[in-house]
Amino acid sequence: MKRALRAFLALFMLCAGSAWAGYALTDDAGQVTRFDAPPARIVSLLPSLTETVCALGACERLVGVDRYSNWPESVRTLAQVGGGLDPNVEAVVALRPDVVLIGTSSRASVRLRALGLKVLALEPKTFAAMRHTTALLGEMLQVDGAAGLLARIHAGVQAAADTVPPAARGQRVYYEVTPAPHAAGRGTFIDELMQALGLVNIIDPALGPYPRINPELVVRLDPDLIMVSQQGAAELARRPGWAHLRALREHRVCEFNAAERDILVRPGPRMPEAARLMADCAAHRMTSKKEAGGA
């Protein structure tokens, strides 16, 4: 009996010890961060990460964000600690975060870690990376909602794709990310959204994910459809040769306002909304093309 009791107590202590053992996560930079408990105070320095934390039901754990995080509305009231690439490190430290979420392209992670802060460097640039990031944040938060959120995102993108009429599929698209101009190239989540909707990206894969392009390239490729921010749309016709593009002559340019652009450039829980914006653009402008052709 005593031997059985001792065995039971040993097993109990082992299980209890395991319950308090914490967990470790490896981020996209290959850094391993150990957590003794789920973080209760989080600083997020990338809007897509901010949005994912909130979509996983942990918005109340955020204590600070970068200057660009603006969704959901509640994060606008949080302390802003600069940009993701150039955060105010002192302001971040003053918030006493249990973890800092940051993009892999930011060098600030090295300094933050040197100051003793836990840092997860994550930057979802593709569908696969978005799924990985969502799952990792769910594990960090110790919540069960990641799989459900990913299922909703997938279903939402598919629902948007189903609204694109057959006649609009196959349109060749130039998507301008910034007026520099930088384009959304192959292998980006924007390109993957185009593919999901049955659209074709005109940018050569060899140019990379977000290449700065020569405007003459677009003239040569003569896309069926142009997607651009309202800020960039005003100057399109002033670029050499662009006034003769079919897309401009036939008014097949989709201009996205600032709020819509935020949705379109953030791989995360609002990707179904991004897909709907692009699907509506493709369907509406194809209708405009038919009307122009019949006039």
C-alpha cells in the first residue's frame, strides 16, 4: 500500500511539475523564446500581428502598438511606440511587456532582447506564413481559436472567389503597392489572392516579391486592370506612355482609399475582406469594359 502511495505521489508531482514547465516557441528568425505562463502584457509592432492577436480574442492583453495599428477600433486608444522598423525602445520597455511582437525586417529586436525583453519576430508574407503565424500566436496566447480563425479566413476568401464572374477571370492585373512605384510581385499574399480569384499578375516572378519597377514595363505589358491606392491613382496618367494604356482609357482602374488599402496589405484575419475588395474590383471593371466596348 505504501509503495503504491509513493508511486502515486511521485506521478502526481511529475504531472504537477509538467503543468508548470511552461513552453517554448521558435519565431521566424529562428530565435527560441520560453514562456513560464501565457503573456498578459503584449506590445505589437506590426499591424497584421495586432489584428491577429485581437481576432484570437486577446485584444485586452495588448498594452502598446506601432503607429500604424488601427484595427480593431479599440487599439487606437493604446500607447503608440513608433513604427515597426523604428520603434521607441524606451517607450516599449516602459510598458513592461511580457512579450514584444515584431516584424522580422526590424533590427530593433536585437536591442529589445539585449534589454531582457522576450521578443517574437514574425512576418506573414504569404498564405502559408499567415497560417503559421496565426497558429504560433494561438500557441503563445494559449487559446484554442487559431484553427477556427484560419478556417473562417479560408472560407471567406473562397466565398469572395465565388463572386467573380467567369468573364472576369483571367484578367491581367497590375497591383501597385506604393507610388514609387513598387508592385506586388509573385509569391506575395497579394499575388496569392489574385490567383485565388482567377486573376493573373503581370509582374515577372524574377523581379521578386515587391519590386520597384520601371513604369515603362507596365506600358509594355498593358494590363487589363490596374489596382492602386487613391493617392497613387492621381499621377498614373502623367507617367510617360500611361495615358495610352487600355486600362486607363477604358476606366479599368480600381482606386482603394486608405482604409481599404490597410485591409489589402495586411495578411491576417481581414484577408476575406481584401479578397472581396479585389473581387468587386474585377467584376465591376469587367462590366465597365463591356459597356465601353458596346458604346
